[in-house]
Amino acid sequence: HDRLYTPQEISAIILQKCKKMAEDYLGQTITEAVITVPAYFNDSERQATKEAGLIAGLDVKRIINEPTAAALAYGLDKGGKDMKIAVYDLGGGTFDISILRIAGGVFEVLSTNGNTYLGGDDFDHAIIHHWTSTTSITKEKLNQNASLMQNIRLKAEEAKKRLSVADSYEDTLEGVHLSLTKTQFDALIQPFVEQTIDCCRNALKDAGLSVEKIETVVMVGGSTRVPLVKESISRFFNRPVNDSVNPDEVVSLGAAIQADI
């Protein structure tokens, strides 16, 4: 509408939407918030995030690291022992790996690594590239037809989700048959998964730890639901991954926020 917005103002619009969703769900007014940020955010980025919360009408109690929030949600601070964990966070467009030490309820980030341009969107693009190479829906057609491009993106996302629980996917788009097997899908996304493993390797090196020193691997982000991701990370860390959040722990997050450093 012919006006310039600061990044804080744009973030505030998103936070206002989150605030309204929470209010609609809880049936009460929300005035306070704890906001999570990537562990690699610097002081100015954290301050800008806090300013966005204030613009959104929220009293921001704390800014905490996303991997710390994940560890709290999994209840890993309840064990009462000194432990080192890895938080593997693969979302739609970004990837982060953080190595944390938990001791006496205090969280310390030992290292972070990742790729801010790697995520589930890359899986979708790989599927689209496969279909444009094997069907009559070419890249040229997609570039000339925005509606077709949007529809094939939705089909790719649907295929990705389906192949997390099934061995094959089949559908049609404008009369063109689209198909993909789990084996094909795994081969398409293997290079991206390997990139995340390289980041895990670098994070461990920066933390001065070997794989054997990591006691728990926490999986965060929608893209970690892909079986190949879980299997590959489990194999790299040589242990089963932890991907089931206890709802009771989520409810009790507020009491544990002060543990974050």
C-alpha cells in the first residue's frame, strides 16, 4: 500500500497473526510471549525480534534459542544429569544443527551449523525436476503458466508427504500421469540429506565432540518426518532418533524458560 516496512514491522504482522490464533484457541487475551530464534542469531537480531514482539503488542518475557526450546519440549532437562544432545532442525526452507550441553537444568549451546537455504522445499523442487524430465510437462510450460506451476508444486508436496507412509504415489495433472516411487524419491533427496550430515559433522568438530559423546538426537521440523532423513541421521549418530514430543512437557515449558542461557 505504497509504504515501506521495516523487518521488525513485517515480523510483528506475523506475530500478531500467531497471537490471534492463540487467543482464538484459548478463548482469552494473550499479552505475554516467549519467542524462539535460531541459535546463531546475534544480539542485534535478537533485539530486533524483541522489538517486533513489542510492535505486535506483546510483553516479550524472553528470547530463547530454538534448539533449547526443542530440548525443553522433549523434557530433556528433567533427567537431572549432565548430558550432551544434538538438535537436528530441518524445516521447509532452512536447516540447523545445534550441539547442546544440559547440566543442572542449564542449557549451553556448544556449537551450531546449518544451511539457511536448505529444506523441504528442495525436496519438492527435486520431484518437480524429475517430472519435468520424464513427462510432457516441461519447464518451459511451467514458466509460461503460473497456475500450472502452482499446481505441480502442490502435487510435489503431496507426493513427498504420501511417500513418507507409502511406497508409491500416482496422480494426474491436466491429463498428464504423475508417478513416483519411494526408491526414486529417496534417490532424489539423498544429496540434500548428505549436506545436512556434513553440517552435523562440522558441528561436532566445532564442539570438540565425537558422535559417541552425543546421548540424544532430537528431531525438529516438518521435513524430519521423511523416513530417509530419520534413517540417515540415526545411522550417522549410531542411535535411534528422538522424534516424539510429550504433550505434557510442552504445557510445562513456561516453568523451565529461565533455564535458558
